[in-house]
Amino acid sequence: MASLNVYSALVVLFLTCGAAMATKENDQIIKDNNCETKMGLPCVLEAFTSIFETGTISSKCCGELVGLGKVCHLALVKRTLENPLFKDLSPARIIVKSIQTWNNCLALIDSPSPSA
């Protein structure tokens, strides 16, 4: 029975350290890349709504999102998921929505605009 308690304690320790390391890793990526300064607040809100709720993102904000870069985009989404306010959300679903939003924006930005 004592070995089960030790094993349980190690699992909890491992999971806790893993979560703390992920948080620190995302924070470092965000800091190193100045991620929090690359998008305006209106576009941050549009992107957030598109990923964490039900909403759309404008072509202007898609341009800002793509300009932010995929590394920053994913680090910011992951850090948001680590916030206790979002503990009831499905991380897998949010990651899928964030990738869909990214891919949709990338396609919109890469597509040639119609000629006038």
C-alpha cells in the first residue's frame, strides 16, 4: 500500500511539474517573440471570439493574426487554456478551432484579391 501512495505522489508531482513547465515554456515563447504587442485589441477580441466562442474574424484581423505568427498564436492559445477561467473548455476542441482559424486566415491572406 505504501508503494501505491508513493507512486500516486510521483504521478501528481510529474503532472504538476509538467503543467508548470508548459506554462513557463509558453510564457517564454510569448516574451521572446513580443507576442502580446503584435495585434491590436479589437483583433485580439475577434480572434478570441473565433476560437473560444462562436464568432468570425475579419480579413483585417486575419492579416494581424498571420502577422503575429503561428508560434505566437499557438503559445497564446495554450496559455489561455492554462487559465483556470477556461478549465471547463475542451483543450482538444479549442486547439482544433485555433488551427482552423489560423488556416482560414492564412488562406484568406494568401489568396489573390479580386480585381476591380
